[in-house]
Amino acid sequence: MTAEVNGPLQGGLGSQPALDATPRGRIKRALYMALAVFSIALAITGVFVPGLPSTEFVLLASWAAARSSPRLHRWLHEHKWFGPMLHNWHNGRRITRRAKVMATVSMSVCMVIMARTIPHAWVVWPVCLSMVAVLAWIWRRPEPVDERTQLSVFKEPTAAASCPVRR
């Protein structure tokens, strides 16, 4: 791929925008880089704090890194934890069953904590309804297909297996 200075985003999922070398472009890249690093920090924090999502921050970090640092973008996509998540998202906006369950559990825990600790129902109900809407959206996302299972399930049947033996 050839990149032009101030050029538009080249087509394709794996492509990245051209990096601008002007002073204004350097400031934009620095801001995108700060957003990417901050998003990674929030994603890691989200693993330990119930109710704070991590997937969304990893996606945001990837987006910002693509506009600021090809090296950070590549690192995210090759990372052992972030890479598969980004691969699934870029290939069909898929979310693993484990991620769906973890999101459900963490949001449920957060809802219970809010219901028990916040005395104002007018604050708790809208937030809980928002979480339920997000969970409904998450559970409607397709799940990634396991290549090992896919290969064994979709093998072409042999002639002996597809035709009954007649005597």
C-alpha cells in the first residue's frame, strides 16, 4: 500500500490512514496516540472493575493506534489477548461466548451493587436499562467459528458414507 501525505484512508479492513508529517499532523498523531494508550489502560482496568467494559476500549485503542502509530497498531493486533478479539471484530463483528458471559456477569454484578448502594431509583433504573440494552446487543452479535470444528463439520462426505450399501 502506498500512502500519501494527508491522503484518505485506503480501502480494506487492514489498511491504515496515511500519517501526516506536518506540525498539525504531528499534534493529531500525538492526540490519537494518547487516546490509544489511555484506552488500553482503561481496557486493562476494565478486566478487574465490574461494569467497566474492556472490549470497547480495545477497539477504540486499535482505531486510534491505526491513526497514530503503525507499530502500536501492529502490537495490538499481534497481542495474545487483544489480537484474537480484534481479529474476531474485524472479521464479521464477532464476539466470543466467553466475552458475552463475562459481560453479562460483570454488568449483573454492577446492577446489583448499584441497586444496593444508590438510594435514588431514578439514577439506577436508566443505567440498568442501558446495560440491559447493551447486553441484548452483545448477545445478538455472531460468535466466531472455530476453524477446527468447521473443518470437521463441513468435510465433503465420501461416497461410501453418503450412499447406503445395497446387497
